[in-house]
Amino acid sequence: MSVEWDSLCKKCGFCCFEKYETDNGSIYYTQTPCRYLDIVTRKCKVYNRRFQINPACVQLTPDYVRSIKWLHPECGYRQNAESD
């Protein structure tokens, strides 16, 4: 991904918290963050190597962001995708 794409991130950290979807499609965020998320700065502690260190880390690409609904409404990636 490009620096421009990464700059859309607002550092909310919601994508790094466990979440679940109910049968009716509602998304609930838990209070459990990824162990690599610095909860004060909302930055990944292993950002440059996150996919190697944490295989469960989801890579947010423009196409993927348009296909999912669990990103927080204030997410810069989601807002960008919805404006396209």
C-alpha cells in the first residue's frame, strides 16, 4: 500500500480490536485489542512487520474496504471508500 493510502488512517484503532457480528448484522467492538496495538497512541507496535508477526492481521486494501461492513463509521479508509 502507498503512503497516501496509509495516511487515510485516523488512528482510532477500532480495526485492531476484537469485534463480532450479530445475526442481524450489527457489529459490536469488544474491549480486547490486538496485543500489538499500543492503546495509548492507537498505533501498531510492529506496523512494518505486522503481517509476518501476526498472520491474523487484516490488510485493508481499497477493494477489501469496499467489501466489508465492520469498519467503524469514522474510519478514514471506510469514509474514503464510501466517497468513491
